[in-house]
Amino acid sequence: MSVLVRTPQPIDLPPAGRRNDPSAPGSPGETPAAGSRPNGRVANLSEEPYATIRKKVHARLLSDMVPGPSSADGERVRQEIQNIFNAVLAEEKLLVGRTERDELFDLITAEILGYGPIEPFLRDAEVTEVMVNGPKMVYVERRGRLERTAAEFVDDDHVMRIIQRIVTPVGRRVDESSPMVDARLPDGSRVNAIIPPLALNGPTVTIRKFAKIPLTYQDLIRFGTFDERFVAFVRACVTGRLNIVISGGTGSGKTTLLNVLSGFLPADERIVTVEDAAELQLRQEHVVRLETRKQNTEGRGEVTIRNLIVNCLRMRPDRIVVGEVRSGEALDMLQAMNTGHDGSLTTLHSNGPRDTLRRLETMVLMSGMDLPLRAIREQIASALNLIIHQERMRDGSRHVTSVTEVQGMEGDTIVLQDIFMFVQTGIVDGKIVGSLEPTGVRPRFSEQLETAGVPLPAEIFLPTRAGRRR
């Protein structure tokens, strides 16, 4: 098995991760994931004689397993690990309880076939992000809250081995000459790794997990992100070919919302998506997915989002969906919106609708084009129709906090008009209570939507009692 042959020395496995978390895999009705046990840890498996067993199992695997086409078969490899594990236990004449035995085997299997101490968290559906801040500090985000886990790596080298296992299959590398890397797990989860000397705490890994079943607008309504009125509004805006930017901070749910809005795109249109790391899960049939490529070890072959946007204009797209604009590609996106490719969608990081405009101005200047500020603002005002801003609140919940129309220019200023605003009505048991309320203003693009055959009922824009108290 190639993954074993590449390892120059036996892997010194770390202590097991958190075993007593009731929300971790292995709860009743679930199949325990590799590296996790439902009954909690019963021993320090990093100490003798358990460490000796782990080293012997790994050394035996290196010598006994026969590489070949079938060595990639995970089930066959797992069975071979089981056989060698049982043989080593018998040789050591060590009396091990059933729970300890299963836990030790799961730990070894996770190290060989998975991602070591963080494997249980990658399998836990409730964990949305995994953060490794050096070998002894592993955090996860669960239900919008950060929590430190009991999982640990042995040392920096152990973390580096897991990083290499992640980045090597996707053709990326990380070393002192290239100490930062972005990669993707087989399930699509986004990975960022940064190592010393840039990372002072040791090799640092951040994994934004990929939802196997994408969230729907019904899910977000249930979570309180928005309501049915917002869904009716944005469905009409997407169908009516408005250009929409979703803004928000890190972890605010921009990509999830973009995925939901993309679901409203008509199935009979040609959709081209451009992403730095492919995360969108469009269900339409006619979708072309483009993804950037980093430079190779010789410093060549890089393909940026900007390159892909320029190329996709030659692919006869009906809709262009850009996962996120961060730099000079903003100019190409605006030009596409202004040259007949209306109905485009994208996201960017910002603190609010007005800040979104300032960020776009800055990113256009990063394109290298020497454009006057007024010309940039005219491009933005004529290209964009709608800014949807989403925030992650203090309690960990995510809410659409404003829906703002871009109405045009007055002098040198872009005119914005809020259509919906989030109104907080209180805090109950530490949870923010509120709703997305209309401001009472009917957007100017209503006529455009009527012409497109998707008129919006007037009652959508009537403030409710909560909105009047704002």
C-alpha cells in the first residue's frame, strides 16, 4: 500500500481524542467512526505498553503488506490491520479489555487510513470547522460555538505527516520554501495549512467542513437565518436576472446562502461556476464547474479566479456564479455584469452594504487598471442590483441582517436603499431573538421583475408590528 511504503519510520500515535462527548460519533443508532468510541477513554493509550503495540503494528504493516492494485481497497487494508493487530496483541501477551482493544484498533486505523486525532471530528456531522493550533491544541466549531477538545498530536512532526497526507493527493506541497497551502479533502472540505517559521505555535490547520447534504432554504428558515418572505423575494430576484452580491464576515454563511440562491437558477440555463476551492453543490443539470490551480513546484502553471472569469465569458454562459471575489477579479466580474451577463451571483468579505462598495472599489484598484474613482463607482452602480448582508451573531447563530438595493449614482456617491433589515427583539436563554423585517420601501427594480414575469406582491414590503418598533 503506497501510503505505508512512503512512511520512513513507524508512526508514533497520539493519545485518543475526546471520548466522552455525547454529540460525537458513536451515539446510539450510529456506526462508530474510526478513532472514536461511544463509551469513553479507559486508559492513556500513548503510554507503554500501548505505544509499543502501535509501533509494532505499524512496523509489521510496512513489512507484511503487499502493494498492488487491491491495496487501495480500504476494507481489505482494514482487515489486514485487524489481523496484524490481533497477532501483535497475542505476542505481547497483554490482557486488554474489549473497549480498550477497540479504541486502540480504531486509533491505529484512523492514523493509517484517515487523519489521526482529528478523524472523529471530520466524521461528526455537528462539527462544522476543525482548527489545529499546533500539536497540543485542537478546537472545533459545533452549533456555532468554539470548543477546545481533548484531542492531541504527539508533536509538530505528527501534525506535518497529517498535513502531507491531506495535500499530497491533490498535487499541493507545503515546506519551508512554501509554508502556506490551500487544499481540499476528498469530500470537498476546504483546508488551509500554515507551518513554521510563519506559524509560531507549530503547524496550524483549519478545515471548513463540506456538508454532504447541502442545506436548503427550508433548513435556513428553520434555523432562523431568514423567513418565507425573504425566500419569495430572492427567488424572484434570481429568476428576474438581478446581479446579486452576498456579503458578510468570515464564517457568516455566505457560501451556504450562495448555494441556496443558486438553487433558484432556472434549469434550462447554462451555468458556469468559478471557485478557488469547489464548494458549491448546484443541482441543475447544465452546470460547468471551474476551479483555480496553484503554481507547481517550478513556480508555473497557476490559474487564478481572474483567468477563469475571463475564460468563462467565452463559454456562452447564461449565468456566472463566482464563489468569492478577493482581488482584481472584481473588475472582470463587474464588466461581465455590465456586458450582458446579468443574473450573476458572487460573495465577498465585508462588514455591511456600504463597506461592500468600498471593498469593491479597493479590489478593482488591485486589478492594476488606473481608473478614476468615479469611473469605478459608475461601474459598480450600473452592475449591481442587490447586496445581501449576512452576519454571525454573538450567540453563534447566523442571520441575514440587511437586504439593500443599489439604486444608482447621485453626484460621486452610490445610492443605497435598505429593503429588509434584521430587527432584534430580545435575548432568550442566551439566544438572540429577532426577524428580518421590511423597511416599507418598494425597490426600484420591481418593474424589471414584472417585465421578467416574476412580479412581487406589495404585501412583501409592508412592515410588520416588529418592524414598526424598530
